[in-house]
Amino acid sequence: MRGEWIAALFLALSIPAVAFSWPHLRQPRHHGFFRFFAFESILLLVLVNLSAWFAAPFAPIHLVSWILLVASGFLVVHGFHLLRTAGRPSGPIERTTVLVTAGAYRFIRHPLYASLLFLGWGAYLKDPTWLGTALVGVATASLVATARVEEAECLAKFGRAYAEYMQRTRRFVPYLF
């Protein structure tokens, strides 16, 4: 894809991300601040590597990429479903009234951020370049920062129950990270 098209698509698709994140962009201590930068870096990474997605779909690196992308899709659907049903939100899913510890949340604290992490790394592996390395690095760092800030918010909201939950789970990858 030519650079002008990538820039145009990036700008057009960034408008909804800015609109969604606007209230948090002025609050660096809110998890939405860092999440915005994860969204943007992953969006640009997908657009930059778009032409390589189906160039060699069965190459070993692409197979790893596809596994990450499928895992990303599963986690986002599963995570949103659990937040809606088990979390009993009062409004948007971010306002859960119950600590969700079922399904993927039994093993990891942030299935939705893990989904973004897998999406970013899956897109990166389609065509690893220096630019892609920088973008996936920004996405990863942003998601780690997002998770840390959100964990502080959850500790304030759920107290000891969340502290105990943190002791028995990982952030993004069960038993590892």
C-alpha cells in the first residue's frame, strides 16, 4: 500500500479513536490515556504491514502470526462477553460492579489488553521491519502501562479481593506474563 493511502487511512481511522479516548487524553493517570497510544500504534502497524498479510500465508512466521491473530479475536469476543454478563456493568463495560474471575479472567487479569497485544504482535510478524519493531514496542509498552494503571484503579474499587486476584493470575499470558 502506498504511503499516501496509509496516511489517509490512518488519519480517517484515528478520528474515532481520538473521539473515544478524548476524555482520558487529558488525564495521564487514567488507563485510557495509555490505551489510546496502544490503539494508534497497532492501527499504524496493521496498515503498514497490510500488503504482506497474505503474501506467504503458510510461511512459519505467518503461521505464528495467524495463531496470535486468532487468539486475539477469541479473547476480545470472550472478554467482552464476560464483562457484559459476569461483570454486571452499570453503563459501559468499564463500569463493572462485580470482579470478573471466570473464563479467561481466571488465568489473566486483562484478556482485552492481551487481545490487543496479540493483535499487535500478529500484525508485526506479517512483515518484521525496524518501523514495525518500534510500533510493536510502543504498543507493548503502552499496554503494560495501561494494565498497571487499571490495576491501581481496580485495587481502589475492589480492594482486597482484587489484591488476592492479582496474586493468583498473570497480566496477559497465563503462567508467564
